[in-house]
Amino acid sequence: MQYTKQEIAEMDRVQRIKFINAVSGVKAANLIGTISDTEVTNVAIFNSVMHLGSDPALMGFILRPTGEVPRHTYENMLANGSFTINHVNTGIIKNAHYTSAKFSDNESEFDLCGLTEEFVTGVKAPFVKESHLKIGLEYVESIPIERNGTILVIGEIIHLVIPENAIGEEEDIDLAAIETTGISGLNTYYELKKLDRFPYVRRHEVPDFKVL
Amino acid sequence: MQYTKQEIAEMDRVQRIKFINAVSGVKAANLIGTISDTEVTNVAIFNSVMHLGSDPALMGFILRPTGEVPRHTYENMLANGSFTINHVNTGIIKNAHYTSAKFSDNESEFDLCGLTEEFVTGVKAPFVKESHLKIGLEYVESIPIERNGTILVIGEIIHLVIPENAIGEEEDIDLAAIETTGISGLNTYYELKKLDRFPYVRRHEVPDFKVL
């Protein structure tokens, strides 16, 4: 099926949301943990966490400020400068997905979604105990994307928990070994199966694809 | 294994690049196609393509301006305002990966990596014929991330090719059905296996996780 710009604009709204949220390909499934200045914890699923740079170690995510859940995450982050990113593994996809409900201010998604808070010295925000790979970050800055009112939120890694069994071939991180999942669109969860690994490519090492 | 901010800063450079590139979770594997004003085509693998919004339909990717391959992509994009994003499927992971070599100005990665150019009326940049899900975009703007010198490049979807067999349950896009792949870090490719699908969540529909 082919769609022009005009056909995309005229698409049913829900259909467009489904299609356009999925066409970028698989997205990382992560839980972002925060805590308010009155010590109410919050955890919410995000499918927009990204790598931004390794030195300094920066990560980002896209915030749609209209949503109720992201608003708590962002308010907490601004209040105390701390947040955590926790991989969603195959065992907690349902718990993770239901954190997207609009809970009230005095409800914690940890309790209501069957997830456990975990605290580490030096990081104010809660980690998700059930997660296998967890990252503590310091809030750095917010960059507005004026074209559609979203915000790129940036943090620097200050604490990193990587399980031993995640360290694979040539010290790459093996996401399949720690059961990290991916998301398509907003609703569908995938597990990962390792296909292959290729080296850093130098020009003279490119194989002759014409004879392969 | 646990790492503090200080330990991350003191890590061996290659080790840090590997770890920090992987901790955000799985990343979409996409080929970005462009064409120069002298009609030399270019195609390069990117692991940073993201969804930015569905109305208007915006996508972005992170550019590290120091690399030779991204430079061609970006120059071409600025020259004629056109680029394509093409999912890397399981059958072309090796071809896709080797586009990251530093080819010279008069070499096309299409030829040298065994990929085929495909043109569509209204989109100047080449699509990748072997890809199953393909997107034609109009360059919108570049937002500098001053903290580390990278750039968030934004485009608007003007043409969308989605195979019939990608349309799954409740019109979600089934990435496994079209063999779309993901990347961990810079070198490892994963196939996707569908686990489950959950609905949009309303507060009163949250299950009681304490009794599950």
C-alpha cells in the first residue's frame, strides 16, 4: 500500500497514529522512574529513549507534554534533577504497559502495576527492581521541538547497572541474553533474537557483494 | 556490574562506546537514502531514527557530524531537501552494515553493497528496493544539541510504502511479519518475535497485579 502526504493527512486519526508511530521501526521499551518533592514515586513506560553520545554519556527521550503520565515524570525530573531508565524485559511487559494509565497524584504506579522500587546511593529517583539493565541519570536540559510542541529531554548517566550475563562477544551488550524487549507503535511488544554481528567497517574490508 | 559516573569517565574509550551505545535498548535498523546535486546516490545505515509526531507526520535522526558517511547524507539532504528511510530486514543486514564504510565521493554504496536504487514520482532521493517498509521525507529542520555537537535532523513524511502483510491485528503494523530488524550498540543485529499486544489503557481497566 502506498500513501502520499495528502492521503496521510486525510487518514482516520487513529489509523494515522498507529501507522506513523510504527514506521520508524522497533523502539526500545523502557520504564522511567522519578520521585516528587513530596516523595511520591512514579514510573512510566516510554518508547522514545535514545542514545545521544558516549563521552559524556548522554541519553534522551521525547516528551509529549499533553499526556498526564509524562507530566508527572517531567515535573519530578525538574523538581530534583534525577531520573532512572530501566529496560523492560519479557517478564514484565504487562506491568510496564499498564503504567501508561492516568493514575492520580497520590497513587504510585509501582504499587498498582506490581513493580518494586529500588534505591541506590547517589541517585534520588527509584529504579525498577525487576528490570535487568538500569541507568541512573542527572537531568541536563530540555530542547523544545517547536514544529510540534514536543520536547527532547536530555540526561547524563551517573550510575549504570549491567548484569554479568549481558556482556557478550567482544564485550558488546547482548540484549537477548537479558530478555530486553522492543515496541512497535504503542501497543505491541517484541522479544529479540540475535541474528549476527559485524565488525566496524574499513573501506578495504568491504566484501564483493556482486559475487556473494 | 555497577559503574559510577567516575568509573564511566575512566573506562577504556572503546569499552565506553560499546556500553553506552547499547544501554538505551534496541534501536531501529534503517537505511537512509539521498542523492547529491550531481546525481550521485548515497545510502547509509543509521540506528538513531525516531518517531517525533503523527500529525504532521514527523521523524528524526541523530547526526554525528564527525563521520564521513553521515556527512554525505546530510550534505545531500540540505542540497535538495529529500531523503528516504528504509527498514533493514533480516535478508539485508550484511549489505546494510557495510554501507558504514567510508566510500569516496564518486562511489555509490548501492552498487558496492549490493543494494538497488528505486525511484518514486515526487521523491527525489532513492529508496532501497530490497527494503519492505519505505518512507519518503522532506527535510524540515536541524536542531543542534550543543552539549555534545550532535544534531537532531527532522523530516516530514511525504510518501509511505507499507506492505499488505505488515497490517496486523487491529491495524497495528506487524514488524515481525515484514522481517524488520533491530540493532544493539553499533554491531549486533536482532530479529523480532512478537510477544503480546495490550490495549490503550484507561485507569479503570488496570488489572489487579497483586492477585495475578
